[in-house]
Amino acid sequence: MTEPTDADVPAWLAARDLPGLVDIHVHFMPDRVLRKVWDFFDDASRHYGMPWPVEYRVDEQARLDILRGLGVHTFAPLVYAHKPGMAQWLTEWALEFGRTTPGAVPTLTFYPEPGAARYVTDALDAGARCAKVHVQVGGYDPRDPLLDEVWGLLADAQLPAVVHCGDGPIPGEYTGMGLFGEVLARHPRLVAVIAHAGMPDFTGALELADRYPGVHLDTTMVGTPFAERMSPVPADWTARLADLADRVVLGSDFPNIPYAYAEQLAAIDGWARADDRLGAAFLRAVLYDTGARLLRLT
């Protein structure tokens, strides 16, 4: 895809005989929560040292229509908590949204607090198919003893957890591949989807994937022109991807990205074309098959 636009995507998918897209990293939230997120991005120059205009800042139905127009077959609407007392009601909202919104799956989140294992158990029983953990925004230690049972529940259920534990776009007190690696050492069967492929520590994320068979990398923002200015992928990126081609999965961060959705697809397409070991099979796995497996569509 050269200088792609969103309007190009359906034809691009059809030309590659792809049934659509499965996106494991999309954000839908209660309106008042999402607007606070957008307010934060409006002040990104102060937070991150660069502007971050939200590309898809439209109402909920318009956002759903955009995803469908792009060919997104299924998506995980992710929520996350930044203080005690939020995670349970956000999870209840996400479960209902996932049950009642065509194309969405029910999801959950959690926070290190008494009762976390109980509401996560309830969410699993209610049909949650994906979890979201945002260590940076939450500002908590993922090794917190209050989360040990939660990680165990997710590992036993083999439920994918999309975990933002990398230091991008700015480090947090408890971010870093080494620190989250301690969680994996305690729960080696955990299906952890490392958000943004661990940006900027791509090598550290790849090493976790080498060590733990349940670790996947999501593509969120990786390789786009915007992200390449901040955190370029390493020179051996595509060669390393060839070693775990079935554990790379489409993520986009829609709607909170500062560029067109098509740019993420162009980046992935570029990786597929850059290495003969990747190609069409890798492209299909990333854009559809791996996400479908993780979200239990097949």
C-alpha cells in the first residue's frame, strides 16, 4: 500500500483474498471516560513533547461505521482503569458493549485492589474473550500480590491479555520488559499480547516471545511514519518476525491514533514484502487468523 487511504482498504483486502480484519486493540469506552482520554491527547505536547491529534474523534456510531467500512470483521473494545474502584464497572460496561455490538467481543480489565479476582472470575464466567492491562496509565506494579490470582485465572483460562507494559510513549514507574518478564516467570502459561510490540524495547519484547510460547506482539502503531519518528523498529525486525509469524497480531489503537488506519496496514504489508519467509501467509495471519484464534472466533 503506497500512500494508502482508508477508502483503499476494502479493495486492498479483496485483492489479497482476505476475509476482513480482526483487530485486538481498539478502544471503546463510556463516553465520559473516552472524552477524558481525548482531553489528555489534546494536551499531548505537554505530556509527550509532540502533538497527538485524534484522527477519529467522532461519535460512537460513526466510529463503528468506520470500522465496518474498513473491513474490520471483529474487534476487542478495550477499557482500562487508572485508580481503584473503576475496573469493575468498566468491565461490566465492556461486557455489555461486547454482547450487544455487532463485531465486538466482551472484554475485561482489572486493577490491583481487593476483590479483583472476584470480578475477573465473574467476567470470565460472563464470556469475556480478552483483557486489557495498562501498566503505564494505571501506574501500578503488575507484580502486585493483589494481582497474582488474577494472572493465574487468565493463564488457566488461556484468555489473551493485551498488556501495555512498554516504556512508550513515555516510561512509567512500573513499565519495562524486564519487570513484566517477572510476571511471566511466575505465570509462564499466560497468553500475553504485548501492546505496541513493547515499543520502544522491541528487542526485549521479542526475547519474551522467544522465552514464553503464550507471548504475542500486537502491531499497534508499530512501523507507522508517526511511530518511526519516535521508536523505529530495529534493523533485523522482519527477520525476527519470521521466527514468530503466528504470534504477531493486528492492533491499531483506533480511534485514538494521529493518522489514518490504513497506515498501520501499510506498515504490516511492508514487513510481509520485505522478507521471503513472510509474504502472503504472514499478512493473513497478522490481519485475520491470529486475531481470530486469540478471540476464539474459530
